Amino acid sequence: MLAQTPIALLYGFAVAVGLCLGSFAGLLAYRLPRGLPVVSGRSVCTACGRTLHIRELVPVLSYLWQRGRCAQCGISISWRYPALELASVAVCVFALWVAGAGAGAVMLALLGIGLLIIIFVDMEFQIIPDAVVAALAVLGIGYRYPDWSDAALGAIIAGALAWLLRLGFSWLRKREALGLGDVKFFAMAGIWCGIGGLASFMMLAGVFGILFALGWRARGGGAEFPFGPALAMSLFTVVTLGQLGWLIDGWVRIGH
């Protein structure tokens, strides 16, 4: 059924879903680190506490219509909300492009949305929310079916390596150098990557970490920086590049 749907309609649907998921991701990114209830309670202005109307909750458009300010108190609305919504659209469209219409694209999209939440939360609070990591771990188990043994070994090895890195860096620097949230992320990433993808994941995490650290310090963020964004970008890159194998093979055949 999905394969017969016009491609423009599929991508339009991906955009709509991305906007809705991005709006929900913004809610999670705000409430989870503050310990607020996720599924109950109306959305309110974080400054004046006024309950928001439906017209103020339309992804991206409400922000533009209100010129980035609360309609009542005039306080600026964080740019992170529309940024997260637009990034979610990009993730959903990219997932559809690399995996085609089907369960694989849905899982990749949800992975990307979860990683975006981790990035935004870690950049603001320097923590990786356990609830999101746990949800992505469960999703990864479904994604890796039926290769559950490889997923389990990947999780064990990645988690153990991260724990050893935590101990080693903490001993060398005489203070905590890798948070427990990062260790849990490594274990979750091992589920998605499996044993074969761990080396690429760790190498990319190091590269992205260096680049992010340079940008973080250039903006005056200080010597310590959140590692979650680098881990998230590395995991999404490794998993989606695996989905792009068909495209790489096609280029190789053309080249020969």
C-alpha cells in the first residue's frame, strides 16, 4: 500500500509528522530535565504561566506569527522550539529517503527525534535523560530483530568500554570525565550498532566530540562541554549509513 503512494504525498506526510513529533519533542526536552509530568498538564507560557491556546501551539507557524514572543507577557520564546521542530522535519524526511516507506523509516525517524531531545537537553543541562535512553534501547531491540544476540553483545561491549573509559579518564584527570549518562548512551548505541558498527561509532564520536568542543569553547562555553551531542550525531550517522548501503553499492557498480 505505502509503496504505491505518490512520492510527493509520502514526503509531505513525513514533513507533517516531523512537525508534530518536533513539537512533542520540545515538550519533552523542557519537562524531562525539570522533573515535570510529561503526559498530563496543559502547555503554558514558562514566564507568566498562562495556558496556551491551540493557535499558539502550531509548530513553527505560531512562533513566526507571534514573532517569537508570548502573546500576553511579551517574553521571548526560546528559538530552540522551532529549531527542534525543523530539525525533526529534516530527520523524518531523511529517514524516509534512506529507508523507504515502511517500519524501518519509522524507527529511524523515532531514533533521530530521541537523539535530538538528548542533544537539546544535554546542551542546556549537561545531562542525558535516562527515560529517552531507555526508550531508544527498547526501540533498538525492535530495530535489530532478529539479530538480538549481536545487539546484546554490542550493548555489553560498548557499555563496558565506556565504563573503562570513565574510570581511566577520571583517574588521569582526578575528577569525573565521562558521566554515567554517557556510559548508558554507549550501551544503548551498542544495541543499534552491533559489534560491527562499534568501531565506527566510537571513532566518529571522538571526531564529533573534538569539533563540538572547539565550537563550544569558541562560544565561551568553558573547558567542560556536553558529550551527548557528539554521541547522538555519531550514532545517527552510523545507523543511517548502514541503511545507505544500497546507494553506495550503486555508485560502486556505476564506477566499474
